[in-house]
Amino acid sequence: MIFTVILPLPPSANRLFANVPGKGRVKTRAYKNWRKAAILTIFAQVRADRRIGGPVDLEICVPDGMRGDLDNRLKAAIDALVASNRIDDDRHVHSILIVRGGADAGTVLVKVEQA
């Protein structure tokens, strides 16, 4: 089984969490807002019966002109797939291919395939 989803471009991993005195590391407002939008986007594009349990292989395409490191966009995208219950916990991710190109500006294209 395979499904593909187009998500808004995730914030960099450097902007996902903040250190808050007395609370420790907490999700930033930018990450909370992105995550909420990403989960709603996944719900709109991938029906619950297309869920893939167990090991998965991921292919993630980011915009060609995206600034920053490729791997800084992975965590948020994968966590949104888990939070939307379209894949199991990310410990079941078998492989990840990340490519610069193949996604429109401001988006990431995520292909999920049963491993």
C-alpha cells in the first residue's frame, strides 16, 4: 500500500521547541500552528482506511529553492503522520529518502509506502 500527501513546509527543527524556565522544552507556537494545519491537511488528503501500520519507507521531497538543511524538515513531517494516525510510531520508519526538488514552493511532498 502507498499514499502520498502534500504538506505545508514544516518549520526547521531549530524552531520546533523552546526552553521555558520551570517547564523545560515545549513546542513553539509556530510548531503548534504548523502541526495543526498539517494534521488537517493529512485528514483531507488521506482517508483513515489508507493507514499503513508497521514498517514504512518514506520519500520526502522539499522545494528546490528551500534554504537550510534537508534533515531539519524531517521530524515535524514524520510526527504529523504519526499524530494523524496514518502511520504507527516513527520507530517503524524503515528508510527515508529526502530529495531537494519535486515539491512546490512552501510545501513538502511525502510518499509513504509499506516496507
